[in-house]
Amino acid sequence: MGSKRRRQSAEVYRRRRILVGVLAVLFMALGAWLALIVTGWFDSAETRAPAGSSSSSAESSGPAETGSPTQPSSEAGQDPEDTEDPEASETGESGEESAQDQDSADGPPEDGSCRSGDLQVRADTGSESYAPGFAPMLVMEVENTADYACTADLGTTEQEFVVAHAGATVFSTAECTLTRESLEVELEPGQVEQAHFTWPRSDSSADCTEPDRSLSPGSYELTVSLQGVRSEPHEFILSEG
């Protein structure tokens, strides 16, 4: 009972302390290593999480998200083609309407009549010079210059023959009481028709049918018109005999 325990030598204590120190360093290194592994694992999980969330969101959104990213829509679910500029659409429509109006202007009227711009009117006489006692033959030529057929009134209702001398009107059928008749004629493109009037060398301001013996010889001008379309003056001569 009274025996004493044997004391360990100093060498044994020193080895124990070294072993404890080595173990402590190992445990610290192991703890640090484990901490690094755990931290890296959590970092990897957080890095992967957004990709997983995005994929999940894309899958849940379904067909509504099938549009191309290069064609964004101003409103959710709106077709990119529906975002067309309204002004551009209005401009396009205006251009189409203008084109239609232009086509309508280039074509014949609905009633088939000739427009004023479709007709060319020219003045002429049967001869370039008339001796005393000979009544000049006044001629009106009407040509359809349009590229479509149209109808014009070539009757005396729309005709006017005017003879002038030295800048003054000598004779005008508008001043005379004549039989006014309509004559509707369909003119093909380029077709030319003529109307004739025999002028008895009269002064319409005095008498439309009786020759005026006081008319001076010389140069006279004939101008004709139809439906408001007037010709250029045509010159002819009343000779002295």
C-alpha cells in the first residue's frame, strides 16, 4: 500500500510534449483543410444556383418565351410584327392611295367622256389665200391625245370659230344664231376628226350671213375651240383680187 509510483524521466516528458504539439498542428491543418473544402462546396453551390434558377424559369415560361432575343417586343406577349411604326404604315397607305388616285387620273372618267387635257384642237383653212368673192372654209381639227378611247361632243353646241384682223374680232360663231346640235363621237387614241364652217366674209357684230364689203384685204387669223380647249391662231390671206 505504501509503495511509491515510479517517476517518468525528463526525456519521456519532452517526447510527449513534442507529440502533443505535432498532433495539435495536424489537427489545425486538418481543420483548415476541412474549412476550405466546405467553403469551396458552398461557393460551387451558389455559383450553380442561378443557372439552375434560369433554366427552371425558362422551362416554366413555356411557349410564350420562344421569340428571338434579337426581336424584343415593347409589350409582353406582343408579336414583333405588330410593333410596326404607325407613321410608316400611314405613309405606306397614303402612298398607295396617291398611286390609286394617279391611276384614276390617268384612266378615262367613269362616264367614258374625254377630259379637256385629252383633246388637242387645231385651226386650219381649206386654202392659205382667198380671192374676193370666195368664202373661206374654216376647219377645226380635234385629236384624242390620250392612250384610251373616250367620247367627245363634236357638234355645234361645243364649237366656236373666231376670225380676227389686226387684233380685233371680225367674226365669231358665238355671236350668231346658229342651229346648235350635239354630236357625241367616240375617239380612239390618236384619232382625228374635223368640223367645217363656211365663213361668208361677214361681220358677226352686224350680220352673220351677209358679206361685209368693207372688209380689208390682208392677213387674218382663225382660232377655234371645243369644250373650252382653244387652238393656236392659224393665219390665212384675203387677197385684193
